[in-house]
Amino acid sequence: LQFLYFIERLIKMMFSVAAVAATVLSAPVGPEQIHLAYKSPTSMWVSWADITVVEGAQGTVTLTKAGGQPEQFPAVAMSYQYQSSSGEDTYTSPAIFHGIVNVSCGNIPYSYQVSSGGRSSPPVTFKTLPCADPNSEIVIALTGDLGQTVNSSATIDHIATGMQQSTSPLQMLWLVGDLSYADAAYGRTCTHSSGCNPGRWDSWGNMVQKVTQQIPIMVGPGNHEQEDSPTPKIGAPYVAFTSRMKGPDGANAPYWWSMEVGPVHMITMNSYMDYSVGSDQYNWLVADLKTVDRLVTPWLVVGLHAPWYNSNTHHHNETEEWGMRVAMEPLLAQAKVDVLFCGHVHAYERSHPVYNYKPTQGAMIEINIGDGGNREVLEADPADWRQPQPDWSAFRQNKFGHGRFHVYNTTHAHWSWHTIDTPEAVESDTLWFVRNEDLHGVQAYPTHNVKSE
């Protein structure tokens, strides 16, 4: 069966190469790059791009609740320009639309289509996310460092498959940084055969659309979103990221943000903006953690890009990693954060409960998922892992894939990691989280017994 799956995937990869190339060379006419994002319990972002219209053009989202009548919501196009320090032609983005639609949380089915430039997208159906409720259920897909290679496409295909499951389908995609790998700041000095240019954001948006037009995509920034070194001639750091991606209500989104969905309070932080004690980001985190009510959202999870714990030789002990950990780990420990999801390292690693580099019962578990499919390299050489494996490191492996965080209720959650080398349903690493009834601690029970490969 594994051999047959390998042959099937090889054929799909051949078609994926052609599909990715076609996406880069020719964009759709009319609405494209369609994606949803959570805004509040009663509203969502519906975003898209259109190369046939210009800034200021009017767009419309037509939304229909199951059993209800269509409603229309306006959106006005904006665009941005970018030119790197190497002086290539100035890039002007397509017209970008962000519509705000009113919805009801609680897994309510809707259909919608977007319209601009006299054209409309085909109708798409989705369900809203569950309301904040300790006894509700949520299934979140997670990955980082996605990019737009054949491996990236395979990861998206796996997530799309997980969305269609008849039981416990994926309801949201959470990306912990490094989205498109446009790398536009490098311009003519680019060393990648696939190029470094702002237009790669457009091809990436079309690649992920099969997922993001049906479930919300929630994102945090990575180093590849900065686009600030060298300093651009036209544009500003993060201009593509902030122009295209939206997040929950709050003045800091999409740089850092929080949201409550089902029994989970989610926080995303920024490894590449000031995180020192007393900084805006630090003070925001202190204030946000004070709002958490574990009787309403008993699960508390955090996502950021640069890992605090990493036994890979790549990106090991970078300033953003140890500096942010020293500043913020005490806050997360005091708040009893359950899981920290990170990216940046292009491999998979899961820790034991850990604090200050020591295995600590009841402490936070870190899971590094920067294995989405990026174009740089998979840290696949056994020599890429530091030896001996640290006591805090529970499992590590050099493969591309994504994870599923399935929170069942107040007391039980399940983590599984799925590589692109096996069918989506195959779990390559798993972990049960079991919370005490008094909500004062979580026990972790791994069901994958291999320490490292």
C-alpha cells in the first residue's frame, strides 16, 4: 500500500509542478486568491485580489446563511507598490479587497461569492467557527514555512483532504510564519531559481485558495514576511503581509493577536518585533493573558515563528529564539500555557513538558512545525540534529507535513503530525493532552514511542 501511495503521489507531483508553473505564469481573470479570516465571533474577513481593476474599485461579497436570504457586503480595493534596493521594476499589486461580513459563530453553514470588475467567483460553502465554549470541539490544521513548491502543494492537498473528512474535519488553518517566500527584498541578487519577487505572493495566494476559501486562514509573521533587509526603495517592511492578510479585531493584527474559538484561547506573537520586557508586544501579552478565563477557554495555546527549543543545527540559538524565550517564557509558564507552536526550522520536533531547558512536569510543550514545504531546504541530513538528543526533546524527524490539533472538550485534546510521504490519515507522531478536572494542570501521553529518526 505504501508503494502504491508513493506512485500515486509521484504522479500528482508531476501534475503539481505543471500546476504551480501555470499559476506563476498566468493568473485567473476576475476574483482570485480568495481567503477567509476570523475577525470576531460575529464577523469574518473575506479577501481576494483582482488584476482587472484598480485601487478604489468597488467589490461585493454576497453571503447567504443556510435557509436564509442573500445579503451583500461592500469592499473597496486597495493596492501597494514595492521595489527592492537592487532596483528592478516597481511591482504594483493587484487590487486587493477585504470585505467584512456579519456571521453567527457556532458551526453555522453559509455560502458566499465575491464580485469585482463585473465578474463573480463560483459560490463556496463554509461553516463558521465554534463559539467560545468549554464543551465545544475544534480541529485546527497547523504548519509553518509553507512556500510554494511541489512539497508545499502536497501539504495543501493533505489539508484539503482533512477538510473533507466526514467526522472531525479541519475547521481552520494556522500558519506560524513564512508564507509565500516571495523574498522580494533580494530582487536581482536572488539565488533561487524560482526567483525573488513580490509577484510570488499572487501565485501563493492562488495555490492555497482551495483551502483558504473554505476555512479561515490565521497567520503570524516570520522572517520571510519582513522584506526589510536590504531596505526597500519603494514600500516598507511587512507591506505585502499586512496588505494581504487580516486577523482578529485589535490594533496589532496581523503582527500579534489573540482569539477565542471553542474551548481554546489562541495567541500569535511576532519573533521579529520588539519582545523585550516593557515593549508594546510584551505589555500586550501581559494584558491579554489576564483576560483568559480557563472556565470558558480551558486550553491556552501560543504560536510564533522562531522556536524557543530547537535541537537542530539550523537556526540554533538565534537571537530571536533565546531572547524572546528569556523575556516571555516566565509569562507563559505563569499562565500555564499548554502548547507553543513554532516554525523557522525546516523539520519537525516535539518537546517534553519543558521550562528553562529542563523537562518539567506540567510545563508547556513546544511543537516545531516549520516543515510545510519551503523551497530552501528540508533539514534532512541526520547530521542536522545535535547529538546527543537533549533530555527535553521527545521526538524529531526530517520530513515535510502538517499537524492537527483536535480539542475535544474541557479535558481532552489530541495532537497528530502527518507527513506528505504517507496518506493524510496516517499519523506519524501523536500525543494526547489530558487536563485535570480542576483545570490546574495537563498530563501529556505520547502514543508514538520512537524518540527520534
